[in-house]
Amino acid sequence: MRLAAPVFGWFRRYSVAVGLPAASLLVGRDAELAVLDSLAAQAAAGTGGAVLLCGEPGIGKTRLARETAGRARGAVMSWGACRECEGAPPLWPWMQVLGWLGAQAVTAGAGGGAAARFQLFERIGQALRDSASSTPQIVVVDDLHRADEASLRLLAYLSETLWPAPLGLIVTYRDTEVPPGSLAAGVIASLARARDSARCELGGLSETSVARWLDAAGVAGVDASDLHARTGGNPLFISESIRLFAAGSRSGTPLRSVGEV
């Protein structure tokens, strides 16, 4: 997979932040990787589709989306992150995506209301299709649970109009932060019903996978069963534990929350 230039820089910064390569290993996600590989194949075949990755904080949703970059050959990846910061404009994740793709800025036409919104959504959808006309695309919308209303409504529109097209869509979100009956819940349900879509609910890694990770990291003297019990198989906790072990911390030191790491 080829990356748009801004995305490549972001991946490089991530690898530097990891520091210890073994702490960033990906294990125990073969089934999910197979689903993502299938999505890339669908994009290459011109049909496209969507994959929803959901789960608790630290469970590896974004990590899996990143992994797609190294596995889907011949496609270009773009990324849009939903932010909670004040001042972010409506449709911010989609504006990021269009920016990665080098597409022209898409603005609303004169007037307002449903007609203007429809025209805007259609222009954005066409911009995405145009970007994929010569090279398959993989688009990631990260942390959908934080999305603004306009971004959610655009996603609902695209779920009904975008495909077939040589474009795969990966959407990540925390299902624990999507209230039943909310706009986000309705949009996610609509996307799950879209053509060639799949949903992967990520749980903690198995004890066997934790043992494999420790072995690959070369961490000796750590009981995989104990680490699994203390972390719940959460990859973020496991990764940070491996960092601590490599720095000389005792294996019994507990990690109490996502905030602590």
C-alpha cells in the first residue's frame, strides 16, 4: 500500500514513539486481519466495502487500521481522525481525508437546509470516487464516537451511495461510548447493513497470544497467565508492561488504568 505523504509522516512518528519494537508487535488478530485483507481485495476489485472495528480503549482498533497500510499493496491510504477539541469545524475528519487525497476543498453551496446538505454530501462522495478512479483507496475514519453531527450524517449518506467503487472504508469506534438510540448508533447500524460490510468487535487477547507476545519480545521471567489476568488481555496494557519490563520494572507492578499508561 502506498501512503499519502502526510500519513507516512504520521506512521513514522508512531514508530519512533514506540521505541521498543517488540512492544508494538501485533499478535492474536489473525481473524480481523483476514477481514481487512478481504476489504483491500474488494477495493482492488472495484467493489469496495466497509469494516467496522469496535471495542474498549486500548484494545487495538487504530493499530489494526494502521496495519492495513503495510498489507494492502497497490492502494493509497488516507486518514481522518474525529477530535473532541473545541473549534474543530463540521466534517473535520472528512476534510482531513480529502486533504490526504489531494482533493480540492469541498464547500457548501448557497443557501442552507436539506437540499444544500444533499448537494454537499454528493460532492464529497464524488470527490472520493474520483480519487479512487485510477488507484484503489483505503479510507480510515478513526474514533467515530467523537464525530460531529455533520460527519455522522455524511457517513450515513455514503453508506447508501458510495459503493460499488474501488474504495474500502475502515471505521473505528468505542462501542462503550455510543449510546443506544443515538445518531451515532443509527449510523453505525446503517453502515453495518451496507454492501460488503463487516463488523469486528475486538476483545482482549488470549493467554496464548500474550505468551506469544512475551516470547517474541524476548521478555524472560514473566508469567503470561499472570500478565493476562492483570491486563485483561488489553494490548495497550500489555505493550506498556513490556516497556516497563524492558526498563527493569518488576513483573508484579500493576497497571490500573488507561490513564496510567
